[in-house]
Amino acid sequence: MNRAYSFLVNRSSGGGSGVGAVIPVARLLREAGATVEVSYSPGPRATLEAIGAAVERGAVVVSVGGDGMLSSIAGEVARLGGTLGILPAGRGNDFARMIGLGHDPEAIARTLLEAEPVATDLISATLPDGARRCVAGSVYAGVDAQTADLVNLVRWLPRKLQYPAAAVTSLARFVPSSFSVTVDGSEHRFEAACVVVANSGYYGSGMHIAPSAAVDDGELEVVVITATGRLDMIRAFPKVYDGSHIGLDQVRVLHGKSISISARPTVSLGGDGEPLGSLGADPLRIEVDPGALRLLR
């Protein structure tokens, strides 16, 4: 085995589980004859430098953490033409769920050792303030972004209950907004609780928000949950885990490659579990970046 790996570990992911998760996988890779280097939360600038050095020497960059960690490095790996691997160790791990990657160290090591890189789509987002972001899984505005913000306040709950508890709290408080959603030049207007632009089908720690989304089809799935009564939304909430919410009258699904979204009044904005500010009259612009990332899966 002549593959080399550069593990970038987010110490804070999953309450610190990233540090423990990397040890058995790194050991299995070394036992197979691979070269492994590990960096623990080096900071944004040092992370970019570590990615550049790893790609230059031909090493596979391995994201150790959650979806936010993955998105923070995927764009740079793609830009440099490198190869990315994933060791899921966050709270949600939704992109890993999408590609069928579990938590078993032997299975993860086997994927890193034996899988060939597969061209995988990414999301390129231009935020209302003009900043550019690469996102692997999904970008969302409205009650779901508010939910992601609340998750950080309920960390005292068991991990499996954090997202559901935050979601129910958000649904009980939400105020609908008027969204303008333009997909490949066609404009739509909705009174809605949230709008999700998905590359990956999962978000929110296992919610199957976009069942027909695929990470290698060159397009994005736009899921709009239109405004309805709070109690009805809370009752319907469990359906999002198996994707059956798509059949509800208040859910609209669109597909496209270029999406623009604005909202009145202003709503929270997020992507892959990380806050991205707010969305108002100045639009969020999203493009699919087809096949941008070489991913071991």
C-alpha cells in the first residue's frame, strides 16, 4: 500500500469524538503500510496550508469531524485537484450517511484503502454579503436554520434528541416569510417556513429532506415547506426522517443548477450545520459545481 493520508481533525466535533475516532482508523491504515499524518484543529489558515502540502505530495486529505468540517475543506481540496476521504465524527454526519459511510473503523479504513476517487458535486454559494462559500450537503433558510442555531443550546440532551428538540422548539416559534425562489431563470414565490437547496439528501442529523437528491447528478434539489399552522407542522415533522413529507400538500420540490433566493422579512441562513448569517432582500445565489470533488466513497 503506497497511499498516504493527511488527517485533519476537528477537536470539537461531536463533543470531542473526532480525536478518539481517528486513532483506530489511523492504526489500521499504518498496519496496511500506508503513511498517515494527523493534524488537530490547526486553525483556518494552517488548515489551508496543510491541505496544500498534502495535495502537493499526493496524500489523500481526510476530513475528521462533521458536515461543517467537511464543507470547510472540500472546496480547497477540489480547487487543488486533490482527493478527499471522510471519517465521520460529528453530531450529524449527514453527508457520510448520504454516501453510505458508517462509523465502523474497519469499514472506514477499507474505504480509504480500496475505494477509487469518484467525481462528486459541490454547492457554490454566494452569500447576500458577497462572500463565497463551498458547501457539500445543503444550504437552507428559515426555520431549519433557526433550528441549527438552537442545537448549540441543547447540548445537555443526548445527541439523538438534540436536533428533534431544537426543531420542535423552532416550529413552535416560527413566523413565515415571503420567499422569492428563482430556479434556472424561472421565478417562484412562496409564503414558507423554510427553503432547502440540497446536494445531499440528508440534513439535521438524519432527516431525509430531499429524497431524490444525488451527489453526482449535476443538479440540486430545492425543497420548499410552505406556511401552515404550527401544530400541523409539528405533527408532520416526523415524516421528514423517512422522506414521506414530500407527499404533503405544503411541500414543493424543484430541481435545477442555478438558484437564487431572497426573503421578507429576514430569516436565518445556514449550511451543513453552520450559521451563514441571514437572508433578506439581497439574494443568496447558489450554483452546482458538478463533479468538482474527487471523493473516496
